[in-house]
Amino acid sequence: MAVQYTPPGAADLLPVPGLRLGVAEAHVRKPNRKDLTVMLLDEGSAVGGVFTRNRYCAAPVQVCREHLAAGQGIRALVVNTGCANAGTGEQGLIDARAVCIALAQRLGVAPQQVLPFSTGVIMEPLPVERIVAGLPAALADAADDGAHWLRAAEGIMTTDTVPKAASRRVTIDGVPVTVTGIAKGAGMIRPNMATMLGFVATDAPVAPELIGELARRAADGSFNRITVDGDTSTNDSFIVMATGRAALPRITSLDSPAGQALQAAVTDVARELAHAIVRDGEGATKFITVRVEGGRDAEECLKAAYAIAHSPLVKTAFYASDPNLGRILAAVGYAGIEDLDQGRIELFLDDVHVVTRGGRHPAYREEDGQRVMKQSEITVRVDLGRGTAAETVWTCDLSHDYVSINADYRS
């Protein structure tokens, strides 16, 4: 189960006016599981997204990029689990477009106004007939309440053990604004865009030309700061939708007070979802915050933080509660900071000062390190002693169960 994470109930999730969600069982891969989700948007909604940087990206990612670029106004999203429709060549593109056409026909919109998303096993053909056959049930189920947000969070799961969802209500210029989102992800998680499927909606009115930047900034402050296993998925997608139903003047600048308030709320929801993904990492038993300070710029702080967070040796040490902390120093050393002065490095494990000026702190005792390592939540803090920049990423440990889950994934 997820580390220190209790999924919200339906009553905790706030509906977003202008958006309805429907879920069905289409038997995409296995029977008796929610595996098909539709999201239906009012006309005039603004939609933007960011996608995987994996050059071997899935067919639905390619189609989403095409449809967003067409600029016709997105009216629906369709998500299937059980099959990633990745590594499927030209037929995969044909299949993704066929699903869009089928849903568009039922809604009376253009196929370019539908965004497709898939997650699951790579290199298997998309079962288009099952998905299309499941659309009527998903559409009939569509509603705009918290229960359907929770059902949708369940409907996009793969190896997740819990649904992931979050809501906020903020006041902008005296007007209440809602932000609600869901995400899925537990494995194949690396910060190289969004590393999962994530969908966040708000009723704030946002100029269409800003919505992509709103999504990018939110991803950079959340999903681009997490890692479970260092693998970048072929299907990563993070979508932000703004229905414009709140009685607020249209936001035309993210740097305005209203824009900043909305950006903070969207990023806050995205960060909660990103943390939930790490807490539910495949086989995870610990949630680890890695903060690197004292860098000359953000880039080198992130290099060091990711080197620590990706390291199998570091992650297995955390799983074993073994304060073999030289592994952390080694990761910092190979992070790619060419002129790093090891004599300036400081290392802290929560409240324990482990390393000073590049060497073991005279007051450090291994039993103090082990005390922290046994916790389910741990903070690693490294000071590079080079400047004022600082960055934070979040990761988990690496356990026997991670191997078992992924060895058995297709069975």
C-alpha cells in the first residue's frame, strides 16, 4: 500500500462546473475492472498539455499533439487502461484516431476536438472494438460530482494500489474557483515531463494561449520533480483544462495577481498528485525528499538531486534502513558537476549532520543515521557550497516487491 497516503473520498473531491466524467468496463485487457474513462467539456473550454520527451512516444501522444495544434477547441478526452498503444507503428495511429472518430460522432463534434490517452502494456495492439463498444456506457455514466472524479481516478489506474485525486477551492478577486485533478502512476516514473497520466481541471476562465504554459509550469513544479525507477514512459501526458464557468474576468497573464493565484492552486494540486505517485511507487515502503542547496544554478542542483534519487544503491540502502551514506556522496560526485569541490559538501539526514567539509562529521554516529533510515518519511539535504540555488525532488526506496511487480506485470 501507499506510504502515508490515504486517498480522498468522493465528498473530498469538488466538481468542476463545465466538466463531466464517465467511467465504464470495456474489458480492454481484463474483465471486471474500470478501464475506460471519458471527460466531456463545455464548449469554449481551454485545454493545454505537456507530454513525454521519450522519442519512442505512443500513438495517442502523437495524436494529442496534433489535435491540440489544430486549435479547434477540445470537447472531450478518452482514456483507456490495459493497453498503451505504444510501439504499434502506423496501425497504432490509425487505432487512436478511430477511437477519436467514434467518440466525436457520438458527441457531434470534430475528431480533432477529442484527445486520446492510453496506458498499460507496450507493443500490443489497441482493442479498438472493445473501446468503441464501451463508449455508450461511459457516456451514459457521465456526471459532474465528486463520486465521478473518484471513479475516474480508479478508471485510469494500472499497477497503482490506490486512486490518486485532489481538490482545492481558492478565492481569486473575491470569486471562488475550483481546481480538481486525478493522476495515475506507480512505475516507469522518471521526471522527464510528467511521467504518468494526469488531468487537472479548473472553472477559472483562462485565455487559450496561456493554458499550455499553465500546464508546463505546474508540471515543472510537481511531476518533473519525482522519480520512482528512472524510466521515462512512452505515454506520459499531463493535461490542464479550464472551463471558464467561474464568474471571474478572463485571466490573460499568468504573472498577474489572478494568474499567479491560479498557477499556485493548479501547481499545488499537481504536486499533491505527484507526491501520491511516489508514495504509491511500485513496492515502495518509504517516501524520500531530496533537497540540494548551495548550487550555482538550478540545473546543477537538479543534477545532484536526480543522481541521488535515481541511484539503485541509494534506494536499496533506504529500503534496508542501512545508513550506508557514502552511496549518496558517490551519487553527488558522478552527477556531472565538473568543477565540484568535495571539500565543501555538507550532508544531512533529517536532523542528523552526517558530513561536513566533505568528510564524516565528528559528532555523527551510525545509530543516529539508522534511526532516521527506519522512518517511513526521510529528508536528505545536501549543500554543495557553491552558491545560492536550491532544488527539491521526491523519490522512494527500491524493494524486492518492485522486481516482483514488474516481473509479473504481463501475467
